[in-house]
Amino acid sequence: MTEVARTLVVRTRAELRSALADAPRPIGLVPTMGWLHDGHRALMQRARTENETTVVSIFVNPRQFTVADDYTRYPRNEARDLAIAGAEGVDIVWSPPVEEVYPPGFDTTVSVGALARPLEGAARPGHFDGVATVVAILFDLVGADRAYFGQKDAQQVMVIRQMARDLAIGTEVVACPTIREADGLALSSRNVHLSAEDREAATVLHRSLIAARDAHAAGERSGAVLRAAMHEVLATEPRAEVEYVSVADGRTLTELDEVDGPALASLAVRFGSTRLIDNEPLD
Ligand code: AMP
């Protein structure tokens, strides 16, 4: 155990348990994969406002990567992360090695059904099994009253809500707004891999979503027309390799012919080997 400012840094399950033994409730949890940025900071701030104890986990979860190379390449800088968590007044950081999360012999997968299949689930088979499995472990180990997630990963929040409800886990799942750069690019740990040209080109994701949002606000209800509006903006950026563009039901994530209720516009785009996602609710 180490202390950074007044933040307790723990690595094993046993250390986490003892750090939490007399922690005042409610406990708010912010699960992260590190390389913390202002999006993560906003989650920590919200957790601090609403809870007596704030716990941040930093764990690059191998089970949610579908390409081994992506796992190896994921940016890591624990010292910097601990300084940020300390500055945000986080009480406990759990930064475990892989075997503390998945002890030898670990052989269980939490698999969410229909919500986990389209979009990111289709593009990255097995991804949400890895997410649901690690989050179920985190919820249980921390005994969190609330857990904070970014709307940036909208499908992830929905999958985790479903998982918590189905498994009767008492942790309340709180979704927080996407934090963006001044030019609209959603903050992401993966942005660090973008070249200067790709970084500039990457604003096309948000511009494309805004096109859908504006068309929807102006009364457009055809899913095909809204998707076409997004494609049209993306096509102006030759560096962008579009993986998917979606206008889906906001509750089920099935693609819509007609938008007649809450919907979600979302997309995944590659710039070289860096894959970015973003979304915008259409309410
Ligand atoms: P990650 O470390 O990328 O796994 O993200 C940890 C949490 O931070 C997840 O709940 C993400 O949805 C959330 N998050 C990541 N980027 C942002 C952002 N730009 N705005 C708000 N939340 C974010």
C-alpha cells in the first residue's frame, strides 16, 4: 500500500478489502483503464460529489481486447494517473496486476445478450463479455453503491446496466456526459496515437454526429436519411476509414427505419491503426 496525497493506492484484493473495511458509505466507483484525461476527471468529480468514499480502478483489462496488439499498445502511465487521482481527491485507487483480477484457474464469463450484439459487439466480438466480466468483479469487490461511466461509450453503459439488473447487483449505474476537446473530438486515451494530421481529421466524427442531430432537430425521421447525412460528412475526410454508422433505437440498439422515439446516432472510424468511436443521443 502507498499513499499519494491522501489517496490510498492498493494492488491486491486483500488490500482493497482492508482499505474499504471502514470506508464511509455511500461508495462511488469509477472504473478506468488508466491514461486518465478530463473525461475520467469529470467522472471522479461526480463520484466525489455524490458519495462519501470514491474509488477509482485502473486496470487495462486483457479480456475486453479482441486484438492482442491493441492490448499491448494501450497507453499506460501509472505515476501520472495517480497524480491525477490524488488531485481529484480520490480516496482509494485499486491498480491490480492481472492475476489479482483473474486469479489462476479463473474460468467464468459474464455474457450479456441482445444489447451486446450490434455495433461495438459486432465489430469486436467478445468485447462486451470481457467488459461485463470485469465490471461484475469490480462491483462485487468494491461493494459500490454507485458506479460512474461515460456516455462516450453509450453501448457499454447499457450493457452494464442490463448486467447489473439481471445479476441483481445493487450498484446503481450512473451515465455521465461526454467530455470533448474545444473542436468537438471526444476525449479518449486512444487519441494519443493519432498523428497531427489524423488528430485534425478526427473532428469529422463529431461533425458527422452534429449533422445527424441537426437533421433530426429539423424534423428528419428517416433512419436511412440520417445515416446518409453522417456518411456525407465523413466522406469529406479522406483519412477517415468508416467502420460503421448507426441510427438505432435508444433502448434496444436495433437499427431504425423510422425514428419515432429516443434514438442513438453512433459511429466507429479508423485513422490508420487507431479506432475511434463517438455517439450523440437523438431525443
Ligand atoms: P476507459 O479508461 O477508456 O475504459 O474509460 C473509463 C470510463 O471513462 C468509461 O466509463 C468511459 O466511458 C469514460 N470516458 C472515457 N472517455 C470519456 C469522455 N470523453 N467523456 C466522458 N467519459 C469518458
